[in-house]
Amino acid sequence: MKAVTYQGHKKIEVKEVNNAKLEKKDDVLVRITTTAICGSDLHIYHGLIPGMYDNYVIGHEPMGIVEEVGPDVTHVKKGDRVIVPFNIACGECFFCKNQMESQCDNSNDARDTGGYFGYSNTYGGYMGGQAELLRVPYGNFVPFKIPEDAELEDEQILFLSDIMPTAYWGVDSAGVKPGDTVIILGCGPVGLLAQKFAWQKGAKRVIAVDHVDYRLEHAKRTNHVEIFNFEKIKDFELHMLEITRGGADVVIDCVGLDAKRTAVETVETTLKLQGGSLGAFEFASKIVRKFGTIQLVGVYGLTYNMFPLGHLFERNIQLKMGQAPVIHYIPELYQQIKSGKIDATDIITHRLSINDAEHAYNIFDDKKDDCIKVVLKP
Ligand code: NAD
Ligand code: ZN
């Protein structure tokens, strides 16, 4: 089958690899119809995720048609149309039963975290979904079966696999409530969707921050948020404190590690910052109000050795973070899409063949061609 493979730092290659196949009795094999590139894939691209090796198939935002099911699968059958969420989760353990599917106890033998598609041996060693075929473990729990009567295009529901429930979870678990001022760092796909959900939860002010102007303009045009380019504002953090009169109720970091700005080096499992900007988390710790909440949706893999503990402690900040438990949010968000309450298709700027993946990674990473979100067709 054709697949997008990792070949070392900033090297992506579309290659013929062995077909994905059923391995366990409750596996499902999905023929991918549409998939996408995520900001999380850029961390892999930049070599920030340990446990990758050459020819590893990446990608974790796929959907498609069930091609084959193992003998123990009753939840879906051949021909069903499914969304494949990025969390690999058994559905049986304490975490899966309590809506914490991103930390399933049974999906990652390698470490004490959950397993994720296409995200290295560190996260379970599962191959990814930027490919023609994908093996989906725990077929009775993981895939979301799209109702047969749904007249929704792939693009309308594709982001249920990750960034839509991730953004929703970010806003929801940060406790955004009516009247809040919310600052959202990062106007990538995740930040743009978090802006929509912040309004939905009744925020009074939604402020978007980035340093890429076309993304900020997109945010203003589509989500009617206030926008700030932090590179163009002298004393950015002070300015944010002034305009919010002491800081935001909630700051949501939709950036995470930014290899371009933080000059990072990975040493096995430790990440060393070598100067440059400390990134979004550092901003967040300074522009949140006293007793406010910071939600880290952006991925900080590995050990982050510049933790701004002092800023957080002295101002009584609540800190939340992690890989989003997306599975239990999917039915509810599917209904929102179906009823027209939410539409995320406005973030799609590029629709490309999987053959063009190398180019796609390049423009998404370099913020070229006004790229925001790339959808790939196998
Ligand atoms: P993206 O790379 O397209 O967007 C990040 C944006 O942040 C870019 O526009 C960049 O210019 C901007 N930025 C960089 N430094 C900044 C700073 N200091 N302040 C404000 N903005 C800054 O990525 P994306 O697809 O939107 O994903 C965003 C983050 O969310 C990534 O870290 C990704 O790994 C993470 N993510 C997490 C989960 C989860 O489960 N927690 C799921 C999906 C994605
Ligand atoms: Zn993702």
C-alpha cells in the first residue's frame, strides 16, 4: 500500500510499504478515504518525538470504509463508514470507562501513557493513517460509525478524528464559562477551532495570538476574534495584561513545542532548550490572571527543562494539560456538525493527493501558500 513515511529529521517520503492487516481478533482494517496532517505531525517531522525510525507510517486523523473485521468485532462491519480517532483505547479499563480514553491502560506497553496512531514507539508503536489502509485495534470501541443516512461529506466530519474534539476538550476542561475573557495562543487548526468553541461556551472576549499574519487574519475573518501578532507588539505580555485588566480568565496554549522558535535539541528523552524564545507556555504563565487557568493543548513531549514554576505558583494558577480524550466527545460533536451548529471546513486551505505529502508537510511547516490545514486523499 502507499503510505506517508518518516525518514529522519524533516524527511517525509511517500512509499510502497507492506499492507496493514488484521493482527488481533478484535481488529478492524479501514480503507482510508480522507486523512489530514496535524500540528502534532510537525513535532515528528522536527525529530522531537523519540521512538521514531525510518519507514514509520505517520498520521492520526483518518476516516474511511471498513474493509475487513476480526472475528470478535460486532460494532462495525465491512462497508461501514467510520471516523478513526487518534486515541487507541480498549474501552474496558478504568480510564476508558471514565472518559479518559487518551490514557488507556492497555494501549501502550512501552510506557505509562496511552497509545496513539502514527506516533512512534513511545506511544505504542502503532502505524498511522496517512496511508491507503489502517489497522485499527479495539474495533468494538475505537472507530466511530457514521450513521448510514448521514449526508455529510468526508471533509465535514474528518476533524472528529482529532482536532475538533481536542479543541472542544481544551475549552471545556479549562472551564470556560459565560463572561470569560479567553486568550488562545496559536491560530493553527487547533487554535482556530478552540476560538469557535470559546464563543460557544459564552466567552465575552476571545483574543487570538500568533506571529503569522495570514493565520491571524483568517481568525478575525472567520471567528470574529481580536487578533495580536506578538512579534509586532513591544512588551507583548504587559500589553496583554493591560488590555485584559490583569490577565485572561483562561489562556489556552494551542502551540506546544515550536521547533522553529525555541531552538530545541532532543537528547534521547530529554529536550534541551538552547535559548531563543521559551514559547507559548511562558507567555501563558504571564498573561493569565491571578487564580486563572492555563490549558496546554499544544504538545510538550519529553522533558521541558524551563518550567516557569515561579510565575505559576506566586499567582495561584491552575494548570491543565494533556493528550485529549477524544472518543467520548465524538457523538456529541457529530450532532453539532449535522445540525449546523459547528462547521470546521473553513480551516481547510489545501486538498492534495497523498502523493504530494512531502510538499504538503513543507508548506504546512513553513507557513507557505497561506496554508492552514491540509487534507490528503489516498
Ligand atoms: P500549527 O503548527 O498549525 O499551529 C501552531 C500555531 O502557533 C502556528 O500558527 C504558529 O505560528 C503559532 N505560534 C508559534 N509560537 C507561538 C507563540 N509563542 N504564541 C502564539 N502562537 C505561536 O499546529 P495545530 O495543528 O494547530 O496544532 C497546535 C498544537 O496542538 C500542536 O502542538 C499539536 O501537537 C497540538 N495538538 C494537541 C492535541 C492534544 O491532544 N493535546 C491534539 C492535536 C494537536
Ligand atoms: Zn492531530
